[in-house]
Amino acid sequence: MKNIFLKAVLVCSILFSCTSETEDLGEENNGNTNVQLNRQATGTSANDLLSNRVFKKLIVEVAYIEGFKPTESALNNFKNFIQNRTNKSRGVEFITKIIPTTGKTVYTLDEVVDIEKQYRTKYNSNETIAVWVLFINGKSSRDNNQGSILGSAYWNTSFVIYEETIQGLSNSAFEPERSLLESSVINHEFGHILGLTNLGSALQSDHEDTDHPKHCIEEDCLMYWAAETSQGIGSMVSGGQIPTLDAQCLADLKANGGK
């Protein structure tokens, strides 16, 4: 019964975790760095991230609140996912840092954005493109009795993982291993930043779910909107496997400069 409940939670989590938020910020500069370039709509930097055309290196700035550091396994899986999908001749670098607790237990997306503005230090510069990932304590303000949000991609190079919620759904009897759940959510959100599905990486075939836009219609794909069957994301996580991209999503990434 607990496993069934977990799958139901994952259905709602993936459904609600994939919003794309933008903000009218105007021009804002941090020294010689125009931070506005990293505050665009989700998916608009897909080609820059996937290809080696403009940016030759990718830096991933991983920030976490004390006590909510992601597992090393999940970070390694994320790095492998990036390396397998992107073309960066100068490689991929991860920078991990701890940030102070805020004292909050619930976060609006605006509050998540405020944390990024205060603590993010890596932005696009010369031939390097930067991504920010926040692992946060507390829950999303959009959680409800139908499910919890596990993560959200909200800008072109930014996403948040609600690590406290993930920890509450993992590593106990009948629940998945934490690193598998973390990896699934991280890769799913980063998939949106890479422009999936039809969010900046153009469709090479008709596989967008019209009932759940910006998600793949294939039930066994990482970018499927929810885990509704034994082949869905929840089942794959509970079965000990990280969901993967299907052939159609891979074709979209390859056509946009990826691999």
C-alpha cells in the first residue's frame, strides 16, 4: 500500500514540478557579468547548453542548505547525464557549496529565486555557460493533498530540487533508494532546461503530449508527465532504475546540437 501511495505522489510531483517561470527583471549587471542572460525562459538556452558552437565549457553550481546535500551517487549520475547529452570540448565542471538555512519550512518560487540571487556566483562568461541547482530544505508552497512537488525548472539555467520532500519519500521500507529518486528528478528538470519536450529543442517527430504540454507522450521516457503505469517513472524508480530518454527525445537533442 505504501508503494502504491508513493507512485501516486510521484504522479502529482512530476505533473507539478515542470513549470517554467519567467520574471521581468530588466537589465541587471553583476560587475562585468550581465546576469540577465541567465534569467530567461526555460529552454531558451537549450542549443547553448547542448552544442559546442558558442560555449565550450559547462559549469554546474550546486548549492544546498545544511543537512540537505544530495547524494554523491545522484551528482555523479547527473554529471554522466550531462556528458552523455552535451558537446563541450572543454568539459563539465561541478562546484558544490553549502549555504545557510533560511529558517523557512515552505517556499514560494519567488523565495527560491531570491536565494539564487543572493548566493549564485557563476554566470555565463566568455566560452563558459553556467547552470545553478539548489537543493532546498522545506516544501513547495504548491504542495497539496494530491501530491508534493519534487523539483522545478524556472529559468533557462536554473532549477530547484525540494530535497526535504525527496528525503521523506525515500530510503525506508517499500520506498526507493534516495539517490535513484534524486537522479530521476534532477535529470527530468535538466531535460526541460535542455528544451524537452518542445520547449526549445524542436520536435523531430510528433511526441509531445497534448494533454500535458512540454512532456513526452511515451510512458517509459524520462520526460513523461507522470507515472501512471508499471512502465512509468514511479515504477522505474521503485524498480531500482533511473528513467532514460526515449529515442524521440534523444533525436530532438541531437538535432539541436546535442548527442
